[in-house]
Amino acid sequence: MPIDVSALVILLLIGAAAGCLSGFIGIGGGLLIVPALMYFLGMSQMMAQGTSLALMLPPIGALAVMNYWRADALDVRAAAIMVVAFVIGGYFGSRLALSMNPMKVRLAFGLIMLYAAVRMIWTAWRALMNP
């Protein structure tokens, strides 16, 4: 994937949003990064998953990323850009969460999970009904 200015901005926004959500309610990878890479940058499911794993390589593990690398389903440059924004976003997201009522954080987590689940079910259902 070529990294032009618009792609760079999108990658930074995805990384920052995932970092904020990770620091705020403990999520970010599969829930936000994978769908965002697919919808905003047109990556395939496998490319988005591989790129998301590369972003989280230190905490997740090198062996899973190696499998995506071997299958040519990994954009290392995109992952590296998002790492920087993810770290910054994680800092600010955690500060936000720690300053809020824990029940509001729990509500936010539940709503994000619900939205993601409904969207995944809806798009899979449409794809299966319209092959």
C-alpha cells in the first residue's frame, strides 16, 4: 500500500483512536484497527489483521506476525506509523478513563462492543445473502 499524505493521516488517526480506546477501555486491536484499515484504506481482512498484529507485535507475539508476513498479508510501514500514534493515544485515553466515573467507562465499552457486533453481523449477513 503506498503511503501518501492522506493514508498517513488515516493511519495516524487509526493509531491514535486505537491507543485512546486501549487506554480508555482496554480495547483497540481487532475491534477498531482491523475494521478501520479495511473501511478507510481498503485493506483486505487478512492484510488488516496482519498489519494490526504488527502494530501490537511486542505485547502479542512475533510468531503470529511471522505467519502473516510469510503469507504477504502485512503492511509493516502502516503498522510502524500507527505504533507512534497508538502510544500517544494510549496515554491520553488512559488519562481520560482514570478521570471518569467507572460506570461511564463501562457504558462506553459496552456500547462500542454492541456497535461492533451489530455491524459485523449485518455486513456478514448481507454478504451471505447476496453472493
